[in-house]
Amino acid sequence: MFISGNISNKQIDIAAKFRSVFKEFPYFNYVQSKALDDVLYTSKNFVACAPTGSGKTVLFELAIIRLLMETTEPWRNVKAVYMAPIKALCSQRFEDWKKKFGPLGLICMELTGDTEIDDFFEIQDAHIIMTTPEKWDSMTRKWRDNCLLQLVRLLLIDEVHVVKDKMRGATLEVVVSRMKAVRACHASEHHGEDLPMRFVAVSATIPNIKDIADWLCDGKGPATSLEMDESHRPVKLRKVVLGFPCSSNQTEFKFDLSLNYKMANIIQTYSEQKPTLVFCSTRKGVQQSAAVLAKDAKFIMSLEHKQRLVKYANSLLDFKLRDLVTFGVGFHHAGVDVSDRKVIEEAFILGDLPVLFTTSTLAMGVNLPAHLVVIKSTAHYAGGACQEYSEADMLQMIGRAGRPQFDTSATAVIMTKTQTRDKYMQFMNGAEVIESSLHTHLVEHLNAEIVLHTISDVNMALDWIRSTFLYIRALKNPKHYGFSTGLDRCGIEAKLQELCLKNLNSLASIGLISMDEDINIKATEAGRLMARYCVAFDTMKQFNTVSGTETLPELVELMAKGREFADVQLRVNEKRTLNTLNKDKNRVTIRYPMEGKVKNNEMKVNCLIQAQFGSIPIQEFGLTQDTGRIFRNGVRISRCLAEFLNQRSKTGFTALLNSVILAKCFRAKLWENSPYVSKQLEKIGLTLSTAMVNAGLTTFNRIEQSNARELELIINRHPPFGNQIREAVMNLPKYEVSLEQLPRYNTDTAEVVVTVNMKNHEQLLSKRTTPDHHYVTMIIGDCDNNVVFLQKLTDLMLLKTGSWSKKIDVAKASNGEEISVNLISSEYVGLDIQQRFSAFYSGPKRYGAESLTTEQHSIMQREQGGTQRAQLTSREKQAAPHKRKLIFTCATETGRLNEYPTLACLTFTYSCTQIYLQTHLFFVHMLWWLSPILTKLFHCLWIDGSSQPDSGKRQCNHFCKNKDQCGHECCETNLQKRSIPSLKCNVGSAV
């Protein structure tokens, strides 16, 4: 391996086994050569600012090799973390480094999803971990409990300028500061070991690189920094700023639209018939601009070129994109199907697609360099308002100009208003200073550090602030953070301490932390939940408003207001689809429609949540992508809500039960009583599940009882697919709940034994469908909306003995003696059991809020006929009619007996009988088994039901309009009624 440039060529002293990492190029370029000594031959922290395309990724690879050179094989306890702002960059680096470092025996792991229970298990054997700041934030929030994170020896930060981003910058800043704390803690605990953690950060846009170097200090001094200007760009860049008139009464939308018709001339002037990349502010703008250009200009070079474009077009799913590609124009944004995006990327990289329109987010995502880059308008919509691009965003887009493998020069064109042309001309000569955004998100991150015990009083909060980029910049630019410019270091630190105290008081106001008079700080259980699930402070404030009586739709509405969904924007072209999902007489709509039309982000989130729960297909890929983002956040937020209400002392039973159900719904992506239960099985998607629903297979019990070959016919699959589906269902746990009251009666409490049986536990010992961490929640509530009992039961615990039992004391409620017993699965719809049970109390009975004496109670019972009713134990009583378990409860509403005609007949016959389950169980069972016989007898005795005397005649079956005037003799005289045979009751058949 050699270096080139102004530095004399010499062979680099890299071990032969590592040279394969750089086999793609024979020489290091000038930027890489300048950084070589500091990155490869020292272990100092390092920051580099170099133009896009200058090979900064090689600096990361050199840092990894330095780490391997410092440690001996096998590298079991060596971990490096690569952190990038978006998942696309992580995926690129994962695919690249898996090929380069895999042959060396290093395991690469991409970790970009949301928090899962097995995250630590996944990274246990990994050497290089690719992740995002948000994901690593969730991981490091529990670093004290896991030694794996303390093995991280190298932290690689790509696009470090993201620290200034208003939404995501604070997370990156806090994660880096936390890793510095991990390093400091490890150093203090291992005095004899020299195992420092190294930080290497790169970006194309760091005007104040010295501030980043101060932030990434190692205790001995600031990080080593390398700053290279545009003159060292491998492809020379020409920058052009064009101003276009915009009148005062012209909206941003109309101005942006007018630029579409200038595009053809600009591309023909500056592209030199080479690939062109056009950045637009919105997805709709991308498609509109592409459509206009396809009509105005021709980009096809030859017949062979035309044939290649037609081949690409035929493999596309989007019909609009397909038509445009045949004209040499394409578009690419997050709303395009993944397979279509890959086709477009391939066509553009190979040079077959002359012009590609895209959104500004691509500038930080997929690497698609072009000879010409055009920024169409310098304004974009963010947070519902129109604002100018930041300088960092502009530089990222401009950085896409230039293809080192094809070009020696490139061009970037900025299209803006005439009024702002001079501003962007000056921008080309300088850059915007990077500032911190931590002060706007300080409350969430303070809570996380309190939970980690990094902060236990106000003074320690200031110590933590000193480790952040916020502290570095506040000393140099206090005005930006709301402080006076004349303050010295002590004055600024006092202001920062005030800022901390203000946020600490906000946390304490809703019970997330506790503070005593000495300003000592402790995390509460609610604060620990907030940190564990990475929930925003505003969302926790929403949770704190729950009264305890919230229904399921009310909790869905509450979830939709979460701060985590603020970036889900409502686009104009989506409103029609969303309104159809909300209300439409001719189509399937969401379960709980919202009033009016969908007009804001919260209503959009609510609609998409319900559409997913209801298994309503959504054809627009943009909405599908938003739904995926909502559910990635929704799973953890709903779990946080359920656990938050659980730990709160005065939470009502209704809200708690519905929150547990909602958390399960988010996990399963189904309503709690959805017929699409088969969608939860492996290899069954919405299409196959719909076919099974149409065939009546709406419960696990029906699927298990079906024939495997019939299943395959229904879903059009070959054997043994049907056997696999039935086996998966058979290996689901089958729960049974029973309740028994002990015969020790008093006026205020009842002793009830609750038993949960796993009926197929012996079968599940060998194989089961549910994961090891699956559990059920037993939650019991009374008529006063109080939680009587709450317990989580894991499958692993039930598998040991097959059952679980607990005696509970049920206090007498003022609004009734009935209790609601619920067994809710943590992940699966279709396994829940919900039933009612009436406890018996001695003494006066309660009806509503009034207490009746024994005599008054007896009179009321005689007036109401002592009615009884039976209730099914399972929520899905239609699922298994032969397995119904019945309990009898005293009913005060005789009208409810209409649900069970047989019992209504019994009640009519035995209207004066008073039955209590606890004392007359045998008699009750006898009545139940004899009820069909008594019903048949009842109907035989009252077969006519008429009060008129029986004349022995009946009408004939002729349909004459006037039977008195027709010619039929039978119509006038009627027919002789047949004799009724004697009634014979067969007890066995009736039962």
C-alpha cells in the first residue's frame, strides 16, 4: 500500500493480513495520507473535516486496524461502534465492512431497530456494531447493568455535524457524552489497565472544528483535528447561484412550481449530457418536476439507450415512475417502493438514467453522485412551516456533485429568489457555525442521567453539562442560548445551572423525580419507565392526564398525540385516502371513526393505527412507510403507558385493562378481537389471512380443528403447509381460568381462589410457538373501577407445574358484587380469557350506591323473581361452544336473560327460586342439565300460545285473497286439526 500527493511515496507499514481491506485502490489520496500518522500510529481522539468524496471512510478503517494492532488475537473483548444519523448509511457500511473485515474473523452487526429484549444478546459476539444515535441511546441507558457496553474501545461518528440538528442533534450529543462517562468510569475502576475509549469523528461541514475537538477531549487535551478545504476535493466543483423573480404576493408553492419550467434549460446548459441530480423540497414537488421535464426535454441518446430504459421501466411497480423512466427521467424519495428505489439507483449509477429528481433527505442517505447537482429552491417545509435550508444541508446536497471515477470537474446550481441570491453567493465562501441543540431537549436527557445515577444533585448536573458540546458553545456564543454576552465563565455556568434546575423542577412536577430540601435528586418508578422506553417528556405529561376510566379508542387517541409522532406529516395528496379510511359507506373503514375530516397530524396517526389494527390494506407506499414508523415507536410507548398506569397508585381498572390490551394490539398489529388471528403465524400475511377469514377460520380453535388439506386449498398452498399451520396453532398455549370462593363469608370481603391452568403444558414442553419471554397478565377489577389484583405470569413458570393458583381478598364494592377477571396475552390476539364472577357477602346487599337491609333485599328479590343468568368464561364464546364454562351470578336486570332462551324458560318456570353458587352448586348443575327437557316440556304445553278455545280446526294452505268468496271448500270450512302425539323426553339426547 502506498501514499501519494505532495508526500513522497513510501510503503506503509501495515501487516499483510490487513492490506486486503484497502485492495480496491493502490494509493491513499492526499486527505488520507495527511491523517495517516494520527489515525494509524497513535490512539488519540481524532476529528476530520474534508470535502465529500475525499475518502473519509478510510479513516474509520484505519482506526479499526489500529485497534486490532493494539490487541492480541482472538479479538473476543474488542468492540467498535460505528454511528451514523440514518439507517441507510449504517446498511451501506455494514455491507461494505462485512466483506472487508469478515475474512479477518470480525463479526459485523447492524443494530438500527427499536429496543428489543435480545439486543444485548445480539451484540455479545459482534466486533463492529453499526447503529444510529437513537438506538445507541436506548442501549447505553442501561450500560451500568451490562458489561458488554464497557468493552467498546472505539466510537466512530459519521456526519458529526448532525449535532446541530434541532430534532436529532441532542441525542447524538448526549450519547457521545455518555460514552465519555463510560470511559471515565472504566478508568477509575481499573487503575492498572490501560484500556481507553477512542473517538474518531468525520464530516464534510465543520466550520468550528476546534469546538468539536474540545468536546471530544480525552482528559489530557483536545482531540487531534484535520481540516481540509475544497481545494483538496478530488473532483473540482464549480458553483453557480441563479436568482429568479418572486413577487410579494406570490406564495412559496407557486414560486417552486414556476421553477419547474426553468429546469430543462438549466440542465441543457450545465449538464454536458452527463447524469443530473435535482433536489426538491417535497415528494409531490419531486414528481411534478419530473413530469414537467419529461414533456419539455429529450434525454435519450440512442436506440440502445432507449431499450435499456424500457427494460428498467418494465421492472418498476409505480406506473407513473414507469412512464417517466422511458423518457430518461426518474424520481426517488422515501415514499417510493424499496424495489423501485433499487432499480432507479442502479440505472442512475450506471449512467443509463440521465436525470433523477429526489428530496433533500437523499443528500444524507444513499450515495448517488452526479456530474450536475441542482437545488430547486432554497426553501422547504419543516414542522409545518416554510423555512430556508440550513448551510449544513446545502453543503450536503452540493457535496453530491462529482463522480471521482468518471469526472475531473462537476457543477452545482442553486435556484433561489432574486432577493436571496447575494446571501447564497456569500454562503459559497463560508459556512454556518455548528451550535448545540441540547438545551431544547434537556429535560429528557437529564432524566436519563438521573436514572443512570450520573446525576444525584444539582452540582452533579452541572458537572455533566461540562461534558457536553452545549457547554463548549455556551462559553463562546452565550447569546445563542439566551444568556447575556457579557458573562464570564462563572456567570455562564450559573445560568446553565439555573437551566438544569428549571428542567429538574419540570420533572418533579409530574412525579418523574423526587427532590428534597438539600436538592438531592432521585428517580421515581415513572422516571425510570420514561428513561427505559425513551419516551418524550410531553408524552409523559399526556400519560399523567389519564383519569382511569378511559376506553380503548380514547387511549388510541392519547397515543396519537405523542411527541414521538410529531415528524409524521400530513401531506395534501394523502387526505383523500385517509378520509376514505375514516368514513366511507362503500368500503371497510376504521373501527372508531373520527369526527369531521382528517386535517392534522394527530388524526392521521390515529387513522393509520386503527387501519393497521383492522387489517385494512393501504396501497400508498408513503402511508405504509409512515405506519411502519408509527408502530416502531408505538410498541415501546404503549408498553410504557401500560406499565406507567400499573405503577400509579390510583389508576382505574378500566384504563389499566385497556392499556394492557392496547400494548398487545401494537405488538400483534391487530385489534384484541380481530378475526385475522392467523396473520400472527409464521408465513401468513394479510392476503392468506384474509382468505382464511373468508373461509370462516377466525379463531385458533377453528384453525386447529380444520383439515390440513382443506387449509391448503383455502390458501392455495402445497402440502405440508397445512400441517405446519395446524402444528403452529396446536403449539400455542391454551389457558383456562377458574374461580372458587372459600366458604368463609363476612360482610366486607370475600376470599376467592383464582387458578390459571395451561391445559396443554405437557405438549408445550417439547415445542411451542410463542417465544420464551411470552407472558400473560392476570388483572381483576370490581364494579367501583378498582384494581383488585394484578399479576404477570410467564409461560416458563406455568410450564413447570401446569398451573398457578392464588387466594385473593375481594373487598365489597359499592356498585355491585361482580368482579371482572381478565387474562391478557402479552403478544398474541386470540388467547385472552375474560369472564365475570359474583362473590357472596353476608349481611345487607348493595344495589347501586344504596345499602339495603335483609328485609328490603328479600322484598326486591321477590319482585324481581330471583332471576339467574349464566355467563360464558371466554371472550370468544363462538370459538368453542363445546368448551363453555358457566358460572351463575345474581342478575338485577331480567332483560339480559334474552341472551339465553333456555335459562329464560327456567327463570319463568322457577321464578321464585333463589340460587347461590356458593351454597347450592349441585342444584344449579342439575337445573342446567335438565333445562333442555324442561324447555321442550314448556313448549309442548304452550305450543299454540293462544287464549282462544281450541275448535279442532285449522286453516288450509291456499293463498286466496278472499277465502269467503273463493271456490275452495276447505277455505270456507277449514280443515280438521291433526292430533298431537304424546310427548316423549329422551334425557340422553336432550342433554
